[in-house]
Amino acid sequence: MIQWVASTIDTKKELLLLIQVLQWALGLLIVVTSVLSAVFSYRARRSADPVLRGLNTARMNICMGLMLVFISLIQMIVFTGSTLRVVIGAIFQVLGLFNLFAGMRNQSHFNRMKRA
């Protein structure tokens, strides 16, 4: 991906600027999803209603899954080189996607329970 972007950008300075913007954007997304994950975890632990507890836990899983996906994107896209970095990024990607889809499934389940 970096090679494709590098072929479309004229100067090395523009490429470095693009990579820095990508790093900052992914870093900001990681911080936001991490904070949201902590907030939903706190709400789930304090909730007395089991349906609200399940909804907040599902939202926490969604945020945690997105955070892991963003971490894996940083590992795979921004940094180049090491095979170990790509393997760790792939592991984070799989764990993140699993968490994301499990959270989405649980959220739909608890939303149905809340409506009933």
C-alpha cells in the first residue's frame, strides 16, 4: 500500500507528511476507542439491570475490537519491515475482528431483549 501511495505522490516530503497524518489519526482513534471501552466497562459493572449490563458489555467489546483493529493497522501499514511486526499485526487484526463481531452479535441480542 505504501508503494502505491509513494508512486502517486511526487515528493518524499509529501509522503512523510501523509504517514504522519495517518499515525496521528490512528493514534487518536485508538485513544477514543480505549476511553469509550473504559466508560462502557464502568457502566456495565455499575448496572443493576442485566439487560443494560449486557448492552454496555457488548458496546465495550465493539470499542475494544475497533481499538485492536486500529492497532493492527498501525503495525501493518505505517511501519514497514519486520515479519514479526506483520504477524503481531495479523494476530491483533483477528482478535479485534472477533471482538467486534461478538460485540455486534451480543448488542443485537440484548437490544431484542430490551424491546420485549
